[in-house]
Amino acid sequence: MHRVRAASTADIDECARVLAAAFQADPGTIVFIADDRERAAILPDFFRTFVAAALSEDADIVVAGEPIAGVASWFGPERHGPSPDAMGAHGLGAVLERSGPDATARLLGMLQEIEANHERLATGPHMRLEFFGVTPTLQGGGIGTALIEHGHRRADELGLACYLETFSEPNVGYYQRRGYRTVGEFIVGDDVRGYGMLRPAS
């Protein structure tokens, strides 16, 4: 069984490394930056900003592995992601400047679509699983299961549903096996399909 622990600010760089590797081939990040080399250069800084901002607002960022091999970011029920102010304070502006105006416009458009569908599809009190990833070479070994079950236990204790989005069709089955069902679909970019998924409160 993999031990799950809370991330600290000392873990920000490792968390960013894991998430960048896990999301390098994700359809959603490809919408943001299509070029593989550019995406590999930008994603670690993007995720460093995300993790630092989330921790600054007491999000439930949990990790597993030594060195860290998996990261899950849980939010809710009051806040469902880091605030724009926190993201700005932890370097989002510099990330967007490096990414360029076209990539910035794609990212902001995608985030707007994601948030609109989040509000539409998850109307009651809930936890939200935002970025969740395992080092690609270590996937399938139970690290992800340990991380997602951590959030499920907390949600069950609070009597809350869990909501997430994925842009990877194979991930839909992964989440269905863990109690989620697809509650809506939407499009980001030109033709990338997103799936909003909900695990009912127990």
C-alpha cells in the first residue's frame, strides 16, 4: 500500500515535475501548447505556479512515493481551485508571457469553458479533483488509486459528491471503475472533447 501524505511547500518542485510529466501528452495541455518541445518546457513552470498557489490557500494537495511519484489536488467544498490572485502571486503572469499571446488565449478560453461546465454539471456541494497525475513509467502500480481514495474518504466523511474533468477518453473508464459517471461533455479548442464526471455522495 502506498503511503499518502500532505504536500508542503518543500514539495512544490517535485509535484510540478510529476504533473508536467503526467500531463505532457494530455489532450487538454496540447490545446494550450501544441508543440511537444515547447509544452515540455512550459508545463513544469505552469504546475509550479498551480501547486504553490493551491498550497497558499490550504488546498488538499497530497502525494505518494519517495521520491514523489503521484500528486492529487483536491478542493472543496468552499473553493474549487486556486484563486486568480493566488495564481498571479505565484508566477502565472511570467508563465503566460513565456507561452505567448496565442497560447495564452487558448488557455484562458479553455479554462473559461471548463469553469462554465463545472458550474453547470456540479450544482450541489462537492469536492473537486483538479490536477491528478502519476509519473508515466510508474502508472498502473496503485499510486493513483491510493491518492484518489484519500479524497474519496474525506468526501465520504463530509457527505459530499466528487467532481472532475478529463480530456482523455481512456481515463473515463478508469474513473467509472472508481464510482464516477459522466454527467456532461463539452468541447475545448477546435475539437477536443472534455468529460465532466461526478461521484455521488455516499
